[in-house]
Amino acid sequence: MSEQNITDDHKRLPHYQNLIFHHVGIPVKCGLPAESYNAQQQMKAVGYFDSPYAVEWMEFDEDCELPDIIQTQPHIAFVVDDLAAAIRGRELVLAPSSPAEGVTVAFVLEGRDLVEFLQFDKPEQEVWPHSQKFMLKCL
């Protein structure tokens, strides 16, 4: 096989990147504490920092501008190295945006699955410190 054929074959092969589990997001209608309110995102969110299980409970304002599917359907979130490559060719629900300095997120719909991809520009611990994430206290 010539070097040209090998190069052409490589260009046609799918490119893969690792998905690193980050959290599960579950929308609720009411009851989250007022101190968890984020005005920029028009929502309250709790749970992510409260346990090692990475579950985020979310309650959205009535006038929240995020797409309805994000406000009503649970999602799973993964960290990726290349956000642009992760969303390319997929059904985009929410274009890349930055909920906090040092991280960019986007949502896609893959079949029935609502998926959030996160790309960190610096270590996650600098963006959202969470020393107990994935650390189960043995009883």
C-alpha cells in the first residue's frame, strides 16, 4: 500500500476522543434553596458539591431563556478535550457558552439522550473546587 493510500484512509477514519463522566443533571419544578440561585443562568442548582455522586438538581426560572429540553429532560455530562470536535455534526441544543471562567459547555441531542459536553481551559478544581467528588466515605 502506498503512503498516499495510507494517508487517504486515515482521513476517512472516524476521529475519537475520550468521554470522562462529569455529572447527571435532573430538572425539578420547585423546592431548591434560594442561596443556590445563579442569576446569569436563571436557575438554582444543588447537589453537585453536596455528595460524591455528581448529581446536579436544577430548578429554572419561569422566564429562563435556556431551551425547554434542558429545563425539562435529565442530561448526562462528559468532559472532552475538544468541544468543537465533540459537537460537530450533532444536533446542537445549546451552542458553546461559558457558565464560569475556565469552562465552555454545549448541549447536543443524540437520539433521545440529552448530553452536555464540557471543555476546561484550566484544571476543574480551579473552576469548581469539589474535593469529595467521586470519593465515597466508607461507613
